Amino acid sequence: MNTKLRLIVLSFLQFFIWGSWLITIGAYWFQTKQWSGAQFGAIFSTMGIASIFMPSLMGIVADKYMNAEKLYGILHILGGIVLFTVPLVTDPGTMFWVMLLNMIFYMPTLALSIAVSYYVLKSRGGDIVRDYPPIRVWGTVGFIVAMWTVSLLGFEKSANQFYVASGAAILLGFYSFTLPKCPPTAKDTPSRSLVDVLGLKSFALLRDTKMLTFFLFAMLLGAALQLTNAYGDTFLHDASKNVAPINIESWSQVLSELASNPSSTLSGLSAKYPAIIMSISQISETLFILAIPFFLRRFGIKQVMFFSMIAWVLRFGLFAYGNLESNLWMIILSCIVYGMAFDFFNISGSLFVESQTAPSIRASAQGLFMMMTNGFGAVLGSSLSGIIIQEYFTNADQSKDWHSIWITFALYALVIAVLFVVLFKHEHNPQAAQEPYAEPQLAAE
């Protein structure tokens, strides 16, 4: 198996694990368990809490003490064991602690998967801007396959989704030990201070005004990501209550009804398989991931991230006015623009961090980026949104004012976009962007 194919398998399984439950846990929580919205916000904050310290900590371990691919495998095996116990949980309080433990093991693997892929590609003379996006796109494919698997098996509201995730996590854990070796890059670097000993050099990036601004806006965009992850699927489940799900006796019957009455048939399919509708977002990701090298070299990180912010405004705004009956096209368009919203800040951001940091701190710098987006950003987005939705947008019968919720989120994204244009100072150099790797602008010493 060649190197790129091996990294493709890694990327596929990395996001298959997450896709097995991330989008559908809301349906399990609200529809099956019928636990409260405020408690649900706390559950989604677990990934943020774990990301505040675990990606950076594990990045330090990978930079200084242990092969990244081995650390990556151990974390996935432990996470898979925890996921296997989730169906045994019977109350939201215990669920919080179990999911927090799972996130402690899973969240650092997101940054480590990037660090491993970049190291392997560079060690074989690759260009990460050119070569990584076509590998990473298979992660999105894995996420889509997981969502479709869970949906078509009827597990959207079932605890079985966690068994699917658990099996994939343990499989990836053992597979990781077969990957090319990624030794610590700073293992033999002499430590001259407590900062060196603890591996905290990556935090020196925050002394640079441009990088500090970049990380702060990454945090704010991370909050936006958690809003759509937490509430997208349960929003569609609520919307589907007004639509009669289609009864599928055979797919030939579905095709026949699509030909005769496409509007009502599509609405019925959307009501029956909401997670599949949401998976259009990930299908869109596959296209925008492949467009990243062109956009980064043509426009630079500032404009690419601005495009992402405008896409978030459209994502939430279209959800506000869409429904599964007369405006299904708005739901679908919202899912399409999600690809730009996610990729143009998440993946482009990791490439930007890689180009701005010295080799000895790159794993921990990716951990710092993950800490800001999936750590502080996730805590900000999930915790505050859960409280705000429960307080201001939940009716007496516990139904939710989804129109107002999505409008509020859209306004939030618009404010971020305006502030970003004003505050983030970065001059794009198209000539430098044509080089395989940019020289680090902030030294490790």
C-alpha cells in the first residue's frame, strides 16, 4: 500500500468515527432520551473542554517524547473502549462525564492526524498544500459514509450509533501502529528553561499580534461550527414532524414517485432520513477541500477565511427560512455552502499554522489551533447556545423557535466577518504562495 493510500485510510477512519454520532446524537438525546436542551449544550461542550488542554498536551508529547503515530493509535483504542460504554448510560449527568472522557481521547487525534500526515508527506518530498487536501477529502467521505450507515440502519435515534463509532475507533487504533514512523522532532533539542521542558514553545506564537488575532478568530469560528453540529440534525427532525415520511417498499417505487411528484417525494425522503440531508454538507466539503490550494495561492488566508465567514452567514440564514415542504431547496443550499464555511477556515487554517511555525513545534502548534477552534470555541458555542436557546427560544411545550435561533446565529457570523476584515492584518504574497513550504515567520527559539 503506497504512502498516500495509507494516509487516505487514516483520514477516512478518523472522521468515520466522528460522523457515526456527532450529527445524530441530538436526535438520540432529544427524541429518544428526551433530556433537556441546557444539558445537551453541556454535552457538546465536552469536546471544547477536552480541546482546551488535550491537543496541546498531546502535541507536546509528540514533539518531544513519543512517536506521533503510536500516541495516535493508543488514544483511538482508549476512545473506542469509552464509546462502547455510552449505551449503558441512563442519565444526562453520567452522560456528560462519559462523553468528556471520550473527547479527552478523541480531540487530540484530530491535530495528531494532521501532524502525522504532514510529517509523512514532507519526509517523502511532498508538497502539503498540493498533496494534503486530496488526502483529507477522504476524511469527509468517511464522515458521509458513517452518517449514511447510521441513517440507513435506522440508528439515528438509537444507542447503536455508538457501537458503530467504537468499532471504527478500535480498528483505527490498531491500524495506526502500521503507519510510517513519526519520531519526536524536538527530542534531542536541549531544554534551557521550564518552557522548553514542558514543551510550551508553541504558545510563543500568541506574542505575535497577527497570529494572536488569527487564533482568536479561529476560536470564534469554532463556536459557529459547534452551533451547526449540535442543532442541525435535531432541527431537521423537528421540521420533519410536519411532513409525512415516505414509505419505501422498493427503490423502484421511489424513483417512480420522484418522476411523478418530485416535490412531495423529496420532502418525504428528507423527513425519513434527515441525517442523509445533512450529509450534503459533507459532500460539499469534498469539493471545497480540493479547491483549497487554488484559493490559498490566489487569494491568501485572509480572504479565504473571510469567504468562510460569509458562508457561515448563508448557512444559518438559509436554515432560518428553509423547511422540508415548500423551501427544501434552502435547506439543501445551506448544506452546500457549509463546505466552504468549514473547509476554508478549518483546513486552510491548519495549513496556515504549518507555514508559520518552526519544525520543532509544529505538532504542538496544530494542537494550539485545535485548542482554539474545538476547545475554547466549542465551549463558547455549545455552552452559551444551550443556555440562550433554552432561555429565549424554547416555548412552554419545549418546542423551539428555530427561525429566530438561526437568524441569531447568522447575525453572530456577520459580526465576526466585519471585525475580521478590520482587525486581521496579513499581506498575501502570491509568489511566496507558489513555494511548496513557506519559511517560518516566527522562530522556535
